[in-house]
Amino acid sequence: MLLTMVAYIPSLNVYVSDMIRYVDTYQQMNNLGLFQIFQYFSWEPLFLIMQWTISRFSTNPSTFVVISFILYFMIMYISINRIFLQWQRMYVVFLFLSYPFFYDYIFNGMRQGFAMMFILLAIGFWIEKPHTIKFYLSIITAALFHTTSIIFSAVLLFVLVFNIRLKPLLIIWSIIAFLYFTGLNNLISRFSFIHNFEYYNTYTNSNIIEGFGGSTNKITFLLFSFFFLVISIYFYNKLDMEDINKKIYSHILKIYLAFNSVFLLFGFIAFSNRLSAYSWHLIPILVVYPLVHKKSSSPFILFLVVFSFFVLGIISSPFFKYR
């Protein structure tokens, strides 16, 4: 599947939006030394180092995109190796490769995409064994690709280290969802420390909001989040899993709730979907994990899920979007 993607990527027109800037920066780096890149460019250091390293081999945009995609895919695959058995991984990989957000954050918001993949890797390391060096290195690495991940890494630590229960997180999510629906979540802007964040000041600008469609707190985003939350809670309560698997699934569900709560809290800013992506990236795992860990197999339900994602992939495929 990876080889098929790699072979086809050079024929795609992915050079739009943020990718234009990434490729332009990558090509300029070919004539710069390692320490010079930090003088000319202000992006996060590990992303710059990755670009500079690839630029040592070629200035061809396709080379940059293909190598970046391979790295992105491999981080995802290493992550799911920690969560799923060998026979289960093909389902997870297929769901990710049928999922539009997987491509949006490698062909567009690449810096954040890598940050999200390293947070996913941290989750995998925690599930494998809590409090390892690999877990903490992963969340640090995420921050060195995109600074917004610091907020989500802090939330991740809070949920996992203090083993927050599912019910309180559901209550918190429900309250914040109500604030999002009513627009009262913008009350958080009254806290002065919020205005110290560059991301906040940039994306509350009226011109940026107009470019986002002129409205924020989009109900479609809330409904999308709610739909998969309902499915996940149903699976958690109704599907019979071994205790250890149910515990792992509860961790993933709690992280989804916590990450999505952050998004809903800041839903009044433009391009808040970039915050929602931290939770939405967990959806393929949320959907497939209980189905492949049930005590009694449900091949028909698993088929429906795989087929649904297949249809989603056909409708939103980058092979159509970037033609």
C-alpha cells in the first residue's frame, strides 16, 4: 500500500496552500548551512532540520514530498504496532489511508501533521509501557515540529498520569460542547494570558475569520465530533472485550474526549479545525480497535466499517482532490 502511494504521489498536484511555502523553503535550503537555516526561517527546529536534510539529496519538490510522506507513514505504522496485533494492522492502515485528514496534514499542514503523528506515537508507547523515555521524547519531538502540540501534550499527560476517569471527561466535554454551541466559549478570551499566544492573536483577526468562511464555532465540526463519540461510547459499553483491551480502549477514548474538548473551547477562532485534527486523527483507531479486539468476532460489522471508510476514501481521495 505504501509503495502504491509513493509511486503515485509525483503525479499529484499537491503544491497548493502551505505546501507551496514548504517546497519554496526546502529549495532555498540547498544553498544554506545547517545553522544558517535558523537565521533565515522561523519554523520549528526539527521541521527545518528535516527539510534541510532532504535538501542535501535533491531540490526536486517530488523528492521532498515523497520522503516526507514515507516518514509520516512510518511514524503512524510504528505507533499502531504498539496498539494492534500483526493481523489487525492492515485494517488500521487501510482506514488511515482512506481517511482524508491523513492526507490533509501531510500535503497541506505538514508541520502539524508530523506533530500529531508523534503524539500518536507517544500514545502507542504509553499503552505499551507507561512513563518510558520514548514516550516523553515523542511529545518533546512533537513540540519541535509544531508548537500547538504543547497544549495537547500537556492534556495528554494530565489524562494519563492522573488516570482521569471517563465519566468526568464526558461531563467536561458536554459542558464545553454547550459553550461551543451557544458561542459562550469565547468567554475564555477574557483571560489576559490567552492574548500572549501568537496563534490566538493571528486567528482571531477579522480578516482571517472572513477567509475561514466568515463564521466560527461551526456546528458541522461539533456534529462530526459527536457522531464518532457516540459510536465509540456504544462500542465501549456494548462490545465484549478482554479487561486489558477495554482499559486500552478507555485510554484512547479519554484522549479523544480531552483533545476534542480543547478544540471546542477554542472553536471561536478561525481555522479551529486545525485544533480539532488532534482528536479527529484518532478516529480510525477509535472505530476499529473494539471490533478487532472483541471476544467474539464480528466480521460483518468490521466489513461495514472498512467499506464505509473505503467509500469515504473514494469520495475525498487526494487522487481526485490534487489532480
